[in-house]
Amino acid sequence: MSAIRDAARNAYLRVRGQRVDVQEQSALEVPASNPGPLHVLTGHTRVVSSLVFVPSTDLVVSGSYDGSRRVWSANKGREVGAQMKNWAQVRAVAVSVDKETVAHGGDDGRIVVCNLDTRQKIIEWNTGYGRIWSLSFSSYGRLASGHEDGNVVVWNASTGPVGPFKLHDDVRSVAFSSPGDRIATGGADGRLRVVYSHSGDDVIPAIQAHSGRVVSVVWSPNGQQIISASSDCTIKFWNSSDGSLLATCQGHTDYVYSIAISSDGEVLASASRDKTVRLWSTATHQQIGPHLQHPYHLYSVAISSDGHYLAAGGYDENVYIWNLADIRLEAAKLVASGTNNSTLDQQQQDPATNSETPKPSSEGNDASKKTDADANKVVPEAPKQPQSETTNADNNAEPNWLDVSSHLIVTRSKQLTFDAATCSTGCVG
């Protein structure tokens, strides 16, 4: 991370017109380009609907319409251990904060909780509330589920379920706050709800957040912001205490299916049907560097708790692993070269012809022959505290974020710590 910090700092100084050490400057003059994914992981035979990293590891769990859950090493680029099978399509996966259990839910309305090490089933709930779109673990091991019939239920293996709470016509995403006392939900009705997890009572009045379905919600690690993503192609930041709108991020050109926030609360990743992942600063709400192009529609994204890896998956059955350190370094080069995000986005070609994208190693996955109907007979429909502005800053200081002509660079070198808010996912639908 020190190399990223140094490169970003030097880029910042160059834009400010200050001296940069000659030896360090040469590293910044490499032409900026999208580094491409670190790994393309193959194995699923249908849409990858949900992704979540195991806290404090490089392991990422994927859920698929093929009924399986697989565990992958983002570092080594390979599957780890046996896959977990299910007869129904998997829509949501979640991993407990203690790293001991993994839960999944899907079309049959069942929740299955397994031991992450042994892959053996621990408990199963036949919920009776219909298709499960989303799951989220609290920091104390409770599990919230969001259902197609509009109900949210909180499950506890020791004390039994709490709820159901009827919050929407169709619940597309649920997310526990870090302390676990509140749950944020997004619905097909375009509304955002924030309720107490023990009662389902509103913390703040329901918000008509989007003109389309709210398909993914996350909390900032400090609990002061809630971020929502929608089929209306936008991402919005909300004050969790009063429901006021803080910012709207635009840039995607199709449904935004999934968002994930880094454990330090500084970076938000979004995955879209427009085949891109975009990174955003939660402080300035601007895009960080160029988008990350993929071959097909994306339905899920996740960030590792140390901030090193990003995983994305979707329509073509593959899991793409990106090295965020590489991406942040490229962002530093963009600032040094004076290239802006929009220009670079326009220059990026369709990923089908992008020679920098690694080819999957397995055969027989001809995604180009699939139709949206094959991806479930239901075409997916949309499936922090704000950092204060500093005036009169010292130009020689090393800011955590550099915002120069709308080019944002992550320069934080500290180890990121896991937060329960990163352990939830909204799923394609």
C-alpha cells in the first residue's frame, strides 16, 4: 500500500506544480490503462447472483442460479474446498462476522446455514414467506431475510424468528447496521425503510428513494449514512438519522444491481447491467478512475475487508477478481497525466474485444448463446460519515483522498478492518 500512497502523493504534488523526486517520478509516467482483472474464476453453470467476502480473509463466497455456493481464493484464483449444493436457485448469500457460518436463500423460500469450514448444514428454516432476495448477518449472529412477499424476518437459532415485518410489496435488499439495532431495506416500490431490528418499527419515516426498484442497500461503517442503488441507474446517499438526501451518483447507463462499501467507509463499488463496476468516493461522491469493464451484465459486487480485492459476477457465470491496489495506482497515473474519467470511459472498448481480459480456463460455458429468459425466466429488474471539506490545506500534506479536477485517488495505507455492514448483499431479480 505504501507504493500506492507514494504514487498518489507524487501525482498530487505534480498537479500542484511542486517538485517530485526524479526516481519516483519515472514510475508515474507509465501510460495509464485499465489493468484488467486479476483472475476470472469459472465453475458455475448459470448466473452468479450473489457475492460476499469472508471477513479478514481473501476468500469470497459466490451463489448462483445453478443452485450451488462456492468458495474461492481471490489471491490464488482458485476454488477452495467442496461446493455447497442446493436444489433451488440461490439468490442471496451471507457470511457471519465470526467467519464460522455461511447462509443462503433462494427461490424455494428456504434459508440454509452451513459451517464454512466443513460445509455441513447446521440449521434450515422453511420460511413460508416466498422467494428470498437478500440476507444480512448482524454482528451478533442474527440473520435478516428479505422476501418477495414484502416481509422481513430476523432469525436466531437459539430464540427463534422475530417478525415477520411487512415493509414493502417486495423486499429486494436488507442490511443490518453495524450494532445490529437497525435494519435498512429496499423494495420494488422504490422506497427505503429503516426499522428497529427487534420490532420492525420505523426509525425514520419511509423514504420514496428512487423512481425504480431499490435493489441494494448498505450502511456506512459508522452508521450515519445509508446508500441505495436502483434500477433507475442511480446511487443515492442518505442521512440515516433523518432520511435527508445527501448526494446522488450518476454514471451507470443501466440498472445498478449491487453496491458494496469498503470497511473504512471511503470507497463504494457498484455493479450494473451496463457491464461495468464503478468506484466512488463516499466523501466527494465522485467516480474514482475509469470504470471496470466486463463482458456481460453484472449482478453482484463485493470488497474484501482489507480493501485489497474486489469481486464481481453476473450473467456469464464467472467471478471476476480485481486487484484494487492496481486500480488505485492507475487512478494516480490518471491524475498525473491529466486524463479525466469521462474521456477514459469513452475510450474503453467493449470487453468482448478487450485483449487485457483473461480468458476463462474451463470450456463449455457459451454465455453468448444465452438469453435473459435463461437467467431465471424472470428478467432481472434491478438484480462514513461524509468527510469534512478542509480549507487552507497544506499542499505538502498527504491527504487520504486527493480530489484534483474530479480525479480521485485512494491513498490510505492503513489496514482496513472488517465491519458487519460489508457482509450483506442484495440479489438480482
